[in-house]
Amino acid sequence: MAAPSPYRPEFEAALRLLARVSEAMHRNGLSRPVLVGGAAAEFWSASALNTGDFDICTPLQPEFEA
């Protein structure tokens, strides 16, 4: 049995979506987006801090949104 995730379920679902987008960009030879701000703090604190949004840095905004 896998250990329970330290992250809130909603946050983990959003991380999984970001991971899918990041992998798709990487497969297409593009740089990966970077998670910053409160969501990055929530990630590194294992949800000890909570955020309501994801801030992403990328020089490839149109490709990221696609």
C-alpha cells in the first residue's frame, strides 16, 4: 500500500495537470514551465502552507496555454 500524500487532494490534482503540461512541452523540445509563488511554497511545505492559485513562469505563454 502506498503512503498517503502529504498534499491536499485539490492541490495534488492541480500538480498532476501541471506535470502533464510540463511533460508535453518537454516532449516538443520546449522549456518546462516553472511553478513559483504561493503554490511553490505549498509544494515545498507539503501543504503546510495553502494557496488558492498557481503562478507559472514561462517565456512560452502561448505554447503553455495550448
